[in-house]
Amino acid sequence: MTRSANERVTVAHIGVGGMGNGHIDWFGNLPDVDVAAVCDVDETHLNAALEHVRTLRPGRPLDGYRDFRRVLDRDDIDAITCATPDHWHTLVAISAFEAGKDVYSEKPLSRTLAESHALVKARKRTNRVFQLGTQIHEGENYHRVVEIVRSGVLGKIHTVRLWKTGGSPGLGWPEPEDPPPTLDWEMWQGPAPSHAYVPQRCHFTFRYFWDYSGGNYADFWCHIADIAFWALELGQPTSASARGETPTDGIADTPAWIDVDYEFDGLKVLWTTNIPDVPGAAGRGIGCQFEGTEGSLVVDYGDRVIFIGGEELKDIPEVPRTIPRSPGHQRNFVECVKSREQTESHLDYAHNMTLPMHLGCTSFRLKRPLTWDRATQTCVGDDAANRLLARPYRAPWTLPA
Amino acid sequence: MATLQIALALTGLVGASQPGETGWAPLFDGKDLSGWSCEGDPKGWTVEDGVLVTTGKIDGGWLKTDREYGNFVLRIEYMISGVGNSGIRIRSYRPDSVSPEVQILAPWTPTRDELHCTGSLYGHVAVSRRPDETPLAWHSMGIVCSGKDIRILVDGEVCTRANTDQVLTLKGLPPAGAIALQSSHSGPDEWVKFRRISIRDLDQDPVYVGQALRSSDAAARVSAQNRAAEIGAAMVPRLLALYDEATPQATRVARETLEWLVARASAREAARGAVEQALDAEVDGAYSGEARALAAGMLAFVGTDLSVAKLAGVLGDPVIRENALRSLISIGGPQACRALAESLGSLDDPGKLAVVVALGALRDPDTVDALTGEARDGAGPVRPAALRALGAIGDARAAETLVDASRSEDSDVRRAAIDGMLALAERQGDRGLSALLFRRASIPGATRGQRMRALAGARDLGDEKLVEDLEQAARTLDPGTLDRLPR
């Protein structure tokens, strides 16, 4: 049964310390969305988020929760958004699917490849709507780049370069301390390995620890890999080979810099932490270069530059506009909640796009190249890599099969 | 500098070369030049009566080791002719970099000042105590390189000390390089002889590398981390000792280094086995619970059935349990599952809960009986966890236990049982049983989410009668269910 287009959608926001405030703003501005609840394991964040929603939606009923499972128990909630740290993304989403909720979840999709696989299966089993929060996807620039690349004006694309400057800071040598009384540290850690509380391991800098995330690389991979996967409809790589270093001036352990070479069918994808020395890349802290037999194109979030036959161009007007434009990333999600159509950054797409990031992290940590077998979804002859790609959960949390 | 102290402790041995001493390797076997290569005329270097000889008649150029050395103690004996001139280059035999030479020179020229005499780092660092320069006699020399510190000893006495950070002309000195002997170059009739050349490569010494991991210099620390990873199993106890120092830097460095070590070993079967044994030995060894937990956790990379017994044996220890379970799940297989199932009888409730959850992740049908016991009688959260684990395994024998528990008065048990029934139904090859479980899961005590999941499952089965019945039930129990169902 499909719900009518003018029906209202009731949303709850889970994880509202950082990016969750973006969710509150985005969804708060959609007139057919009601926000029924916000949830955070930190009371400080929770109270601020309650205030934030009330400012946008004065006088509307709103509840605060510290345990996301109580949010999922509510029958009136249609969809949740998730902006927890990475190590919670999967379990929140699968629990939501199983509770009959649709999910708009922050990137990166998952903390491990095994989580990605579990997500895909659980969504399929429950037939829920999922959108990965890659909001850059909605923009005119990415749509136009897809049209230009697919038009063939660049010839056959043989190399894709992706980059994002900056790596993990060291974060110094802080000692563990008691968690603040407002924070449920045990719940914050959830399925991740347990550790004494250190403020730097928690809010806003958790990303610089393998226990919870994979550093800047894992954070930004999907925003910029998105345009390459979309334009070229890339499948999965056949190999990944990473190099780099970790910080030496603090407790953080994710890459201070990381470069990864990937082989795809007939194509190389090269991730670097430094800006590559290619036309149009200079000055762009994040970017993607398509290098083809007839020309090249550099794209970042909002801008692009094309090099063909010695000319530098902003657009190629002859290339027709064929791809329907997005109504907005969150709007698109809400419409799909109603129509039950696939979102613009749906789970199968997001999983495929995220997979090389997991291989890159694993190759970095093992300090060796990996050969990826697409048929068995395993690294060839590398038990340790396959184990690392499936880090088990900490009890009592369990990853649904 | 603790690393220098260790290095210096070894200099007492300078000149007293004894074959077979631990940690020392001969660089010259007294027979031929294996392990060396020369850049000049090979005939310029000969071996006579166990002694390495080079004369000014044929220019043999620099004779350099095939291997590179960074931190080391070199012992060598030399004799020079009346106006002989030779030397030993260290850490650097590369044309494009700073290349300090420890001078060996007969006292024949007035320019032989302290910056250019025997024992000096020629032109870079002068001797602080002039050594015995008598030609035509054997002398022993020791060269100690430890991080930024270089010490030169002649005849057992320190003659030169250098801190490479404080010598401007040594800026850019590589951290490691070949060691090279200089041919005699002061005249056709002059010569130099070398014998008893041996080296202690400190970068392969677990004690030295263990100390270097504590360096305040980040580059030295990272270098030591890489050396430690190469050393492998012998570093495991030293890394746990470092971890037990319990400062933020010690735990960070120890943990990361152990991960590098284990990662490296995981690609090399012989090293993997040795590292697994070393970790296994420490799981119930002498270090703190936290360090033993670290060792247990690292078996996730390199553990096999050989580690299962040890890991299962520490499940009663709440400090180690989490990591032991993570490794047991990573190892997987029937032996790990059996050990986990057998451990249930001896564990307290938190231990049982964690093991039940692990069995749910491992999904071995042979553990259904053990889990069924906990799914019927488990205390507190153990029972719901066992019900969910049974569902995850997807074995038909668990159906009855799950259906029984779905009638429980306890809402946690009821909910877990229905979750288990749904998971079991979704994994069932037996369509009849799946249909039965989907029907049973759609009861008044179920949540809306559970009823929706049952309906989605029923649609997947393509059982129209079942779908119709479940939709009817949903309409009666909770009309909102149907509004929110996916197509």
C-alpha cells in the first residue's frame, strides 16, 4: 500500500551532537515532515537538540530519548535519521528496518564490510527505504558532470584520481578520566571495543580512532567517490593497495596520510591525501579527476573544469541534459518514504561505493596490497584481511545475519 | 638515553670477539668476501691467512656490506702500514648523501689534527681523547651507532662522542646505510689489514628496540616500531611490558606496534605460527589483565584452532573476556564453537550472556542444544539473548523453544522469542515451517515492527493465504501496520 503524496511523514533524529543538527535543520524545513523525537546518549546534546527542534517547530509535541531502541518502539514514527558515530550506523539502521522504519543515515555507510553486507540483506528482507546522507549528490554540478562524462567527450576514461587533503591529527597524550555524568559512555561505545573514557575518543574526534571510524579518508571517501561511481557506474575493484602513516604526536591511530591505488576493470582509481599534479586540481582540497583518451575533467563539490584539445572549458553545451535533477537529498528521501521508490543514494549503490574504502583501510592496517574476489566477496589468500573486514561486535550487541 | 646505555653496555665486548656469542654476527668469515661488494677493482681486496688485505697497488675502492645497518655496534681489528690511510664509512654509503667516515690513519702527516686523526669522524667530529696510533700493530675499534648518538672506541677506550643533531655538517645523515671499508689510498706501497669483523645489529635486538620504542623522538619511535614488527614473536612480551607502563603514549605505541607485528606475521606462515604461540603464551601469562587482553585480542588476526583452548580458558575473566571472544569469533569453526558451548556451564551470568551472543554470531547448528538450555532457563538478559541466537542460527530444532518462549509473561523474553522466530523463519529452507513461524510471530504480544516483518516475510514466501491472514490480523490488532507497509 502506497501512501499518498500529501500525507505527512513522522521522523525521529538519532544522534544529534554534530551532523544531527544538520538533519534537524534539513528535515525541519520540509513542510510535510513532523519531527516526533530526538535521541542521544549525551544529555547535553539531547537537551540542545530538543531546544533546536522546538525553535524550528514551536509548540509541537516532541520527546527526547537516550536509547534509540525506545525510539524504534514508537509506532507513530515512520523514518529515522542517524548521525551517530560510524560504529553505530549499521546497528541503528538494521534495528530500524526490523522495526519497520525507513532510514536516512550519515556517511560512511558502515564501520566494516560485514556490516555493509548485513545492511543490504536486512533492507532487502524488510523492504525498507534507505538513503545514505551524501547530500552533495543532489547538486547540479554532479548531475552535469555525470552527463558530460557519460557523453564520451572525454574518450575512454582510464584513470580516476580522488583526493582529500588533511589527515588525522595526533590529539596529544590525554589520560583517561571519568565520563561526564551526562554521557552514557557504555552505550556510546556500543558494539565497538571497550576503552576507558578519554574525551578525545568521543565527541567530534572519535573519527581518528579505528575503534569507531577510519579517519578523514573514511569520512570523505563517499562524498567524492560518489561522482566517480555515479558517472562511470563502477563495479567493485579487483585490488587495493594502500600506503601512509599514522600520527606520531598523540593517541589517534587512523592515517595522518593515506594513498590507495585501486584496480577496476579497465580503469585505475587513485586516492591521495595530497592534491595530484593534474590540470585543474590545484587549490581544490577535495576533488575527482576523470582522465580519458580525449580529455580530462576535474570536479569538486560545486565546480568543475574540463580540458579537451588544449581548451579549458566549464561546460560542453552540446551534451544534452538527460538526468532528472534532484528535488533535494532529504526531499528525495521523504518522497521515497511515501512512494516506496529507491532513493538517489540507495543502499545497494551506497554499499558498492563504500566497499573500496573498507578495502583501503584494511590494506593500510595490514600494510600490504589486497586482491579482491568479487565472486566470494573475500580477499584472496588473506585470512587476516577477511577477519579485519568483519570485526565482531562486543556483547551484548549483535550484528543481525 | 636508555637506548645508548644498552648499546654502550655492549661495547665492553669490543675487541673480545667470540664466535657464537648471542646477537653478534661475523661480517667477515676469514675466507672470502661474501656479504661484501667493492666498487673498485675486486683484485684490490684479498684474503690472506684469515686477514682482509688491501694495498695501494690496486685500487679496490670502497668495500661495502650488502646489508644496511642503522643502529649497531661494529667490532673490527685493523693494522696499517707506516703511512697508511683508510677508514670506515657508516650509515651512509651513498654518493648523494652525507657520508661520515671513521678515520684510520698513521701519524705521518702534520695535518693529522683531532678532526682528522684515527677515531675521528673525519672532518665532522674530532676525537676528545687521542687513541694509540701506532702503525704496524693490531688495534681494535668499536663503532656504536644508536639513534642520534655515535661513539667510537679504539683499543677499548672511547675516543669520540657525537650527537648527530648537534653537528651541522651531519645534517641529512640517513638513518641507515651500508658499512664500507676504505682501500689504502696513501701510496702504492702502503697497506691496511682488517680482521675479526663482527656486528651486533641493534635493530634486530628485542631489548634495544624495546627501549627505542620509548624514545621521545617520534622518528626514532616509528623506526623502532617497524623494526619491532620485523623481529616478530620475540617482541611480543616486550610490547606487553611497554603496554603495562600504562601511559597514553606507551599504550598507544605498544598497541599499534603489536598490530603491525601481527599484521606482518599474518602474511608469512612461519612467522604467523611463532607469533600465535607467543600471544597464546601471554593470554594467561604474567602481565596485567589489560596486557593479556591485548594479547588475546591480537589473536583475532593470527589465531587458529591452536589458540582456542587458551582463549576459552580465560572467558571467566571479565577483563580479558571481550577480546578473547572477539578472537574466538574471528577464528570461528567447529572447535571454537564447541569450546564456547562447553564454557557456558562454568560462567557467571555476564559471561554467559557474552558467550551466548558470540554463539549467535558464529551460527553453528551444533551449538543449538547448548543454547536451547539457556533459552529455556537462562537468567536475566541471558535468556532473551539465547532466543535471538537460536533464531540467528536458523536451525529448525529451535522452533519449539522459540514458540514456547513467545508465550512468556516476560515482555523481554516474548519479544526476543518473536525476533528469534522471525530470524529463523527468514533463514528456513522449510517453507512450511517458515509460514508457521511468520503466523505465530504475528500475535497480539508482537510489536508493530515484528508484525510488519512477518508480513514482509510472508510476501517473500509468496504464500497468499498467509499474507491475507496476517493482513487481517494486523487490521484487527493495529490498523497502522498496513499503512506503513512497503509495497
